[in-house]
Amino acid sequence: MAEMSEYYVIKKKAVPDVLLSVVEAKRLLETHKVSTIQEAVEIVGISRSSFYKYKDDIMEFHDNSQGTTITINAQMDDEPGVLSDLLKIVADHGANILTIHQSIPINATAALSLSVQILETTLDVASMLEKMEDMPGVHSVKLIAKE
């Protein structure tokens, strides 16, 4: 039996509210908007025990590390312009496309694997992925690796 990973990448909508509140409390402390843990937990509406229980186990996905390579899988319609529009989003966010592999369409749907290098000037990757997901003709977008 294969050993399970200790780390996972999941979308925000799948994270329980208490964990998102812990992230927000940590952000308040890091940005010096509050000076004590008690103030932070009161603002976000969780107990101190919840904060201490999870504070070391959840952190934001900081996706703008220069030189980082991410791999994205997408399912999209086999229609003219869908791939070019998706690639334009990557370009508009200032990321460097390393590899593109699009499968032969089956039932008018194609699978895309895209490796993208994150540069110092790259804009927010989470925003880039959201824009891809919201595109007409795109069924799903998944971040499958970060190196």
C-alpha cells in the first residue's frame, strides 16, 4: 500500500470555516492589525483553543514564488478560441508557459495539461486559475502540482 501524503492542495470552498478563520486570525497578527491572539480570535469569531489547535497546520497557498513551476489540468470544449483564450489569461498574469499538451478531443471535449513557470512579476496565481475556471467552454481547472 502506498504511503499517503501529509500535504494536500484543496480549494477554499472545501476548507471548513474554522480553518479559514484561523488563517484570517494569523493574517491579522502578521499584519499587526491586532497585537494579541485574543483580539484576533475575537474578531474572526473562533476560540483560542481552535486557533492553537490548527495554527501550525493551515497556511495560505502563496503562489507567487519566483521560479516555481505549477502544472494545471483542464477540461474544455473543442471549439475554436477556447485554448487561445485560456493561454491569454496565463500571459495576462505574466507567467511563463513551459509546456502545453492538449489531447485529441473525445465527445467534443479536450484535456489540457499546462506547465507554467511563476516569475517574480507574475500576478496572483489563484486569480489566474479562477479566471480560467470562469471561462466559457472550460469545464474544470485543477492545480495538480507545484514544484
